Amino acid sequence: MWSFIRLAARLALALPWTFACLFYFELRAFFSPKKTLALRDQYLRLWGRGILKLFAFRYRFILPETPLSGSFLLVANHRSAMDIPVLLAVFGGVLLSHHGVIAWPLFGFCARRVGTVFVNREDRHSGAKAIRAIKKRLDAGNTVIIFPEGTTFEGDEVRPFHTGALSAAKLSGVHILPVGICYDEGIAFTDRSFASYLKRIGRKKELAVTVNVGTPLEMTAPTTEIKARVHGEIQNLVHHARSIHSEVSGV
């Protein structure tokens, strides 16, 4: 009974919250077009924090000792659709997303409005177009968030990476920011549809996530070497996040 009430309340509030953030971003950007980038990041962070609160997230962000500044190509492992508000709540930025997200009710529309880059990994032309779009956003000072495993997986093993988006960072001369994410068991997006996933996690009393942010890496080596280094770094970050996750989850 209570799990159904939680689900209904969260879905009922998530929609107007998303629309409200988008509306106020569009309104302020219309009157202050030179501040569009800063305003977008401001409202994406606000939206992300609101979603985390709505789903009763307990979270810990482990940040590097040196303060982060400027734009990055943020590279993370991918376990849940909730990775998106989790990372946006801290970093803002734009996402590289699977083209199927365009068809998601409401969220597909909002994703387009905030500059999301869409890619069909089975289409070579789509991949090349996405790399150009990522470079353009990095050149403009955006932080771009990618999940190079290509889809969500269960567990802490970081799967092999697709390399295309990494080359965009090299072309733009920006650093790569590795990030490792871990959740409680059962939070991974393994459902057949986004709607069924929302129903499953929306019923939970609370959720927990640990986000371990690494040190920015320069793209000075060949892309294949950078891919291996970033993959290994993220795997280490995930293992470290898991080792302290119980402090967040209460287990």
C-alpha cells in the first residue's frame, strides 16, 4: 500500500518539477541569451537535486583534493537511469544519450531542449555526427557526460568502452574526468522498459548511491591508450566507492 502511494506521489511530482525547471530555464534564457550556458547548468543541477530528494536518495560524492574547474568530458560507468540526475546534480552539462531516449514521454522532449547529443551506435554516420556535436559543445565550454559502456549493466564490473566520444575530447583539448558510480543491489536498469523501471524503483522507501570522482586526465596519448587508462581508472573508482558504500546505504 505505502509503496504504491510513494510511487504515485513521486511520478505525480516528477513531471511538474521537470516542466517547471525547463520553463524557468527557457524564460530566463530568452531574456538573457548571453547567459544561456550558465543558466542551463544552474537549472539542470537544480532539477537533479530535486529528483534525488524526491526519490529519497542517500548519497555521497567523493571529490578529488584539487578543486575542479572548467569543462570536461565526464566519463562514467552506467548502471541506472538515475545516473543522469545524480551526475547533473553536481556537474550540470549535457549528455550523450542513446537515440531511443527521444521517444520517452516528456523526458525525450526535455532532453532535446537542454542540448543532449543523441547517437545510434549501430549507425556509423550517427556516430560521426555525435562526435562532431560533442566537440562543438566542448569547444563552447560545456561539460559533456558520456557512458562509454553503451548501456546499463548490473554489478561493479566496468564493461568494454566504445571509443568514439573520447576522440572528441582529444580534438577539443579538454581533460577527461573519470567517475565511478555504485548503488545498492537491485537498482540497475535491467527492465525491458523505462516505465517498468520507474515503477520498480519508485516504490522503494529510499535509495543510496556513492559517486567517486577521479583526477582529470589529459588526452596526450593515442586514443586506444587513453581508453585503457580511463577504463582502469573508473574500475578502481568503482571498487573504492563500493568499499565505503555501506556508510551511505546504512547496510
